[in-house]
Amino acid sequence: MFVFARFLLMPFVLIAVTLFAMALHISGTALHHQFAWHQTVATVTDVSSYSEAQGNGLTAKGINVAVTYVANDAPMTWSGKGKDIGLYTASKGDAVKLYYNPANPSILDTAAMKGWRGGLLLLAATGGFTVFLRVVLLAARTHRTAGVTDDAFGSSRGASAKPSQRQRGTFGRR
């Protein structure tokens, strides 16, 4: 019975491992961008909204933005979908803190400033879920090795056992 229960729990274990890996990736990428990339302040020069039809029939709405910033002592401009650099709301003239890749200053990221918190939240939730699964598995294993599971449900082991090995009934009666 316990072996079968382990196979039932395997999808949950795989989900927990996947979520743990995702959390490490999110946290690691965000921390890497914060420490290895350079920070600059960009000014939003243009904002326009868009909506696009997706393959499943739904429409996605967002903003197209254009920003200007200084990277490696050179003025730079970037334009594209706001979600590509982590902007979901912006107004013309807003000052936005961005991180840029020093090797290629056209690669921007704002998610580095807030992404590690989401990764840590995911990591904490995954850790809690993993601890919960481990407690359940240990409780089931302890319950099984104590012999309570087999005899409590009327297995034939208790009937053929010697009197000293039989499990006592309610209030110590035989």
C-alpha cells in the first residue's frame, strides 16, 4: 500500500522540484542583474497602448514604450513592448530605474529590482510544500512500520499470529 502511495505522490514531488528550480532561476537571474549589470535612470519618451490577438482567441493588451538613457557615457534609446523590459504601466516623462548589460547596453531589465522577491516567495512556498510532503511520507512510513495499518483494517496477519504477537483490541481485551 505504501509503495502505491509513493507513486501517487510522485507528481507532487516533481512539481515541487520544478518550482524549486524555477525559484532558484528567478532569484539567481535577478540577483545577477543587480550585482553584475549597471543601473541607470531612463526617461520614458513615448507610450502607446496595443492589443494583439493570441492563438487561443484571447487578446493581450499592453504598452509600447520608448525610453532614452545613458549607458557607458553614451546616450541610448530603446523602443518596444514595455513587458520586454518589465514596464507594464508608464506615462510620458516618467523616470524609470533600469539595469543594462555592460557588454551590450541595448539589453535592459527592470525586473531585477523586484524579481528576486518573487523568486524568494516561490522558493519559500516550494520549501513549505516539500517539507509538508516529507512529513506526510514520514508519518505514513512510521505508521506502517508500527504495524497499525495492517492489523487495524483486519488483515489476516493478526488472526494467524501467536497470542503474544496479536494486537490488543479496544481497552486491552483479546
